[in-house]
Amino acid sequence: MSKEELILHGIGVSPGVASAPVFRVVSDEPRFTTRMIGEDEVTTEVTRFLNSLTVTRQEIKEIQQRVAEGIGQGDASIFDAHLMLLDDRMFIEEVIKGLGERRQNAEAIVQEVAAKHADVFSKISDSYLRERVADLRDVARRILHNLIGSDGAELDEVDSQCVVVAADLAPSQTAALQTDLVVGFATNLGSPTSHTAVMARAIGIPAVVGLHDVTAKVQPGDLLLMDGNKGMLVINPSQERLDEYGHRLEVRQEIATVLRELKDQPAETKDGRRIDLRANIESTTEIEEIHAQGAHGVGLFRSEFLFLSKRHLPTEEEQAVVYAELAERLAPERVTIRTLDLGGDKFLSHVTLPSEMNPFLGWRAIRLCLAQPEMFLTQLRAILRASRHGNIEIMYPMITTVDEVREANGLLDQAKGELREAGEPFDEQIRVGVMIETPAAAMIADVLAEHVDFFSIGTNDLVQYTLAVDRVNERVAYLYEPTHPAILRLIRHTVEAGKKKNLKVSLCGEMAGDPLMTPLLVGLGISDLSLSPSAVPLVKDAVRSIRFKDAEKLAKQSAKASTASEVVEKCREMIRKTAPEILELVD
């Protein structure tokens, strides 16, 4: 008797369709017994711990080298974070101190300290940084396996084509998958911005995460059909569904071929409205991807990752080298560098930050920079030095008052004066903008426009701050609605304020990378979208499939809608009429 078909919906983090029997990873957690040690054993346990770091470091370097040779240096760079954690003096010293004080074996202390650090990362409000907890757990898992003397390599037992199902997969495990045998993977946990998701896209296998309890629902012998585009996993699909997907796979391959041909085409509506599509990145290793996907320049360079990748505050020279490389390699396209967007909610050991009850509303971003003027001036001078190439822009994050802009501009003027005195060339006409990511900034956009050259609407934070919703909190995530009438009004208000002063208004965040939202954003007057490089082809297709006058009509109709879902349906209907191939890939 055939098994009943079961459909599960999660988050598609790597596109593609695959079908194969299940290979279920039961558990890869290191197993050990906590035991007390005598004073005379402390030195031995410290030595065991330090030796395990050496072995783990070598393992990760070998994985990184294999990825660099097989996929590319850019994707291999994600393991820099793992290597940094292995050299983190705070982590190492805390383990050694714990061995001496609590007199337990190294396995127990490493697990305890790693859990403590993971808890710190998990409370970070920035989703990208919060998900680095997976990197920490990956490193800790390897250290523990090396302490125990086990390899924890259940995935090495794969000997035929399969879809791997696990509670979660670490980035290093994903990188080591045998792609000739593992045709896809599905996990209980995970998110689109995790390094595991990045690695899945890099090695080119479909992946669906966030399936909650998929490990409990699959059984040995089950056949799985997964759709990484739609975030769907089908357990024991019917023959009819398999046939349907065989046909759809052919259609999708044809669509993908057409999208690749758009790389060198302009993002321009049918009636001549040009939309600049620029990339969101945090590393120079992503420049090749910008060119490959047909983006033009950088709309958001997250400079904080330069700070997080070092064990000390980066010097002016270190920063200037990175910013100059961006400018040189992307010239003449514009590169917008967001100044340091860190604070009490983000782990930065170089600066002593107070513990805060609500760091999401605390001492962060521009507030931190203005309170640490020397650190801010160092960054401003570095950006200015790179601006000699003529295509650099500066953008301040989390602005809520005009005074913040005035003070930041005052420090920028000071930095310019210092460079003039030192004979350092820079762009005297460098453009300065602000992030509109709080309701306060949106409501005073007309006043802010007097002091800047452009706006960039950060929809991720704007939605969270306006609707009081933590989008990663499963209990309230349903309230996270970028098309909520309040959000659309704030966007329209910002655009109108910019137009009055002839300022370009760009928009970044997940909303910018959603092709279903493209007609709405174009109709609202957004002239510049900044998005993940991988999202560029679909958004470009959406732009080239519509007329600006129709997009304006859509925006006006949406302004009259009373609910977010009404707006989504209007957007979907326009895409259905103008670019139905997009729905085939993302609906």
C-alpha cells in the first residue's frame, strides 16, 4: 500500500527542485559525561582544550580551502568567522578560567561557555548578526568532537542519492556535503541569511529550512520532493505530482535561461522609467556576484562587518584600503557606505558598551558614533580618502533627529579639514545621505532633506519600529507586514519630501528584493532599489515587464486599501498579468 502524501511548508533558502529518498540525520550532538577533576588535572585539561583548538582550526582551514578551490574565494570567506571564534581570547580565557574554578572536564566547560556566548548572540536585534550563533555552535561542536575523539560524521555514511533531513546543519557540514549524492536538504531550523543557507546556494543544491518538526515526520524509505523556490517539501509525493513537477522543472529552466540574458539589459519600464538596481553587501568578496547578477554599484555597504571581522578596532588605513577597493573595482558605479551600525545589541568587544534592558531602542548606530567621536572620525577620514575615486557616498544609520545629522555633518567637516591639512585628496563634493528607518525620520523627512543629498528607506527596521513587531518572534511574526497602510504612507511621505528638494530616494531591505513588490515601489516613486545580488534578475524582470503609469495607478489604489493583504493581492495580480513567470518561481 502506498504511503499518504504529506505537504510541508517552510522557508526556501536555495532554489531548485529535487526528488530522492530521505537520509535522516538522527543526531550529530557530541555526547560526553561531565566529571569533576582534581587540581592536578587542570593543566592536563587545559592542554586537551588547546590541542582541540589546534585540530579544529586545521579542519576548518581544510574545509575553507576545498570550498575556495571548488566554488570560489568569496564563498570560502564565510569560514573566516569560524577561524575568528577559534582565536577569540575572551572565549579561550573563559574556558581556561572555568577549568580552574569549577574543576570540571574540558568538554563540560567548553559546552557551558559556548552556550553562554550563543545566548548573547541570540538576543541581538540585527537578524544577520543574531544568526552568527550557528557559526559559534558549529565551532563548539567541532571542538567537542575533537575533545571526545569522535568525528561526528554521520553524513559520511551517505552512499546513494538522497535528500538529507536534519534538525539543523552547520555551515561546515553543508560545505562538506557530497553534491553528487546529496541532491537537497531540509531542516527543522534555519533562516535565509544563515551561513548554512549561503553555503547551500553556493554549492547549488535546493534547501528548505524552518520546517519545525520535519525530522519527526519522515521515516526511513520515504521519498521526498522538495521545491527550494517555494519552500515546500512533499513527503511521499503522488505520481501525478512528480509528473507535474517534471514539467514545471523544464519551464523553470527555460525561465532561468531568459533571466540570465537580462544581465546586461537596463532595469527600465516599458514606458522608459529607469530604476537603478544596486547591491547590499558587507565584503569586497561579493563584488564578483554584483557583476554576475547585473546589479550596478552598491546601495548599502554594511561597514560594521569590517569591525566585527577584526580583534581590534580597524585602523584608518585598514578601512581606507577596503573602501578604496570597493570604489576602484565598481567605478564608475556609485558605492554607498553606511557608517558604523553597531551598538549595545551587537557583539563588539573593542568598545565597552553598557548592558541595556532594550538595546533595540538603545545606544547604537549614529548614537554610538556621535558618543565616540574619535572612532567615528577615523571611519569618516577613511571613507573620504577612498572618495578620491569620485563614486563614494556616505550614509548615516538610524537617524531620528535633525540634530544628529547636523552633528554628524559637523564631524564630517572636521574630518575633511584634517585631510586638507595633511594634503590628502578626497571628493570635496561627496554626497551624504541618511537611512529612513524610524517613523520619526520618515515624518520629518522634509526637514532632514535640508541637510542631506539623498534618502535610503530601510524597510526592515521601518516595519519593525512602526508596527512594534519582532519579525523573528514566531508569536507575532504574522504582524510583520511591509504593505501595512502605515508603512506605505511613511514611504510615500518620504518620497514626496525628497522630490520637493530634488533628492533621490532609494529603498533597501527585504521589500526591495521581492519582485511582487516591485510595481508598488516603482509606482510610489522609488527610483533606486538596493537588494541582495541574487534577487536582481527577478526584480529587473519585474521592472522591464510593467509600465510606470500602471505602477502609479497601482500605488494610488493601494493607498486606499485598508489592509496589507489587499495590497499584496493587487501587487500579485499585476505581476500575474505582466510577468507570470515570476509567480512560477516565487509564488
